[in-house]
Amino acid sequence: MYQKKLGNLGENIAKNFLIKTGHKILAQNYYSKYGEIDLIAENQNEIEFIEVRTRTTRSINNPEETLTYQKTQRIIKTALTYLEKTQTTKSWRITFIGILLDSRQ
């Protein structure tokens, strides 16, 4: 499956899951000079910066194996940029959602 299409599918699956579990989506594909955050959501007065990784069963690596130290640092810097820009004082965290799709379907 085409990688961008696979990534978009995973982000939409994650977004729908978050909405169903009571999250309010604040932004999707938020960009700063440091990088991009797939989803930004609010749940119980906390901001979540969410990295979504989607793979198929044909992939060599599981989704969680693809998150590097460098990407984590870019997410942190981008999250801090968002917090400064929105002037929020809410607590925050970074969340990882890994999605593994069956490539036989």
C-alpha cells in the first residue's frame, strides 16, 4: 500500500478512536519549523501530542520500532512551539499510537 495513503489511513483510525474515547481533536498534521505532529487532542483538561505509526503485516518493523530518538526530540520541540503559540497552561504529554494492519485484506 502506498506509504502516504497508509499513513493517512492510520491517522484517521487513531483520530476516530480518540473521539470515541472522549478526546477533542484540536489539530491534525500540525507543523512547526521543527517538524510535524500527527494529532493534537485534549482529554480531561490535558493536551496530548500524538504520534501515529502505521504498518502492515508485511512490514519488517512493528510500528513502535520506527520511532527514533531524533523524531521524539522533534515532537517535543514542536509540542513546545504549540504550547507557546496557544499560551496554554494545561498539563501535556506525548502519546504514541501504533497501528498494525493485516496486509492480506
